[in-house]
Amino acid sequence: MNKYLAKLNYLHTKINTEVLEKYAQKNHVPIIEYDSLTVLLTIIKICKIHKILEIGTAIGYSAIHMASCKTVSKIDTIERNKSMYEEAVKNIELYKMQDKVKPHFADALDIELENLDHDYDLLFIDAAKVQSEKFFKRFLPLLKEESIIITDNILFHGCVENRENLSKNVSKMVEKIDQYNDFLANLENFETIFINIGDGLAITIRNK
Ligand code: SAH
Ligand code: MG
């Protein structure tokens, strides 16, 4: 993180999440990288996003930041790991975001869709990387026509591009991410912009 820029950005966001960043680092929680976060928040602000569906809450870091955007009225965020979910609930209360952020303890592939809304402006996919395509297809019907889909970690520490010396497990995961990126790049009626920022961000919009 560029501390100089973080300080300037803090002047208008007024949200200091240093404790969460430290916790994440100490406990190896893969929260969104700062540069990707700034792009995510910029899109939310420029597009005046109201409702967000997030797949992968972890400790609530990205959700708390997204909720700090004035136009955002509601975020549903799904987490399957009990201790992460509990940490998120605690943090959402700590940052007084409980009116805007609703955490769901569930596997995103099993959650009852009746528990979610059907008019999200933004889908943020940031959970198990091998499942991104399934998340995309499952939650697309819950989005508004003019919505945006953002996927994090599409470069996976450069491993998607450079696959030498990877363990069998990482190799499999990276293969899946590559397939997902290909799926996005070739998806009819959609356009995806792939950005080399943080751990790689894919921004998908519907063609008109
Ligand atoms: N969005 C967070 C980071 C999420 S890390 C942030 O930037 O602050 C990814 C999280 O997704 C992990 O906590 C993991 O437990 C969760 N996850 C993975 N697969 C999932 C699934 N199928 N359903 C719900 N949560 C899932
Ligand atoms: Mg991520």
C-alpha cells in the first residue's frame, strides 16, 4: 500500500481500517489489495451504485469500505467460513455499518436465493477462485440490466501467466482461473476489461 496516497484518500473517506489490515496480515486473510480497492470504490462512486452482492466476505474489509460510499444503501455479503463470518459480524458493528451490510453465513453455491434481493447493481466475486464461473452464472439473474460484475484475483500472484514450478493444487486452481478469464473474454453480450492492478481485477459490463 502506498501510505502517502492512503493518507490523501483518508481525507475524504474518513474510514481507517488499519486494524483490519493488520489482523488480515497476521492471520493470512486475503483481503483486497489497496490499489484494487481504490478502483472498486471509484467505480461504485462514478456509477452511483446502490445495491451490492459480494461473494466472499472474509473479515468484512471490502464490504465495510464499499458501504462507506454514500450512494450504497445495501450490501449482501456471503461467507461460508464460520470464524470469518463471526469476525465480519464483529467488524461490521465496530464500523457501524450494520444498517447497510448484511452478512450471510452460507456457501454461495447453496444459499437460498429467496434470502437475497433481485436488483443488485454490482456483483463482487471474491471467494473460492475455482468457483468464479459458477458464482457468475448463479447470481447473474439477481442483477439489474445495467449492472457491473467485478472479479478479484484474476492473475493470482502472476501464477496464471507463469505456471512454472507450481504445486499440483495451485496449478489446478490457476488453470481454472485461466478458464474463467477465457469465459469472461468470450462471453456473448458482455464486455470485460482485465486490469493489472493488485492481484488482477476483471470488470464486466453488459453490451447494450
Ligand atoms: N472480499 C474480502 C476477501 C474475501 S477472501 C475482502 O477483500 O476483504 C475469500 C473468502 O471467500 C474466504 O473467507 C472464504 O472462506 C470465502 N469463500 C470461499 N468460497 C466460498 C463459497 N463458496 N461461499 C461463501 N464463501 C466462500
Ligand atoms: Mg480478493
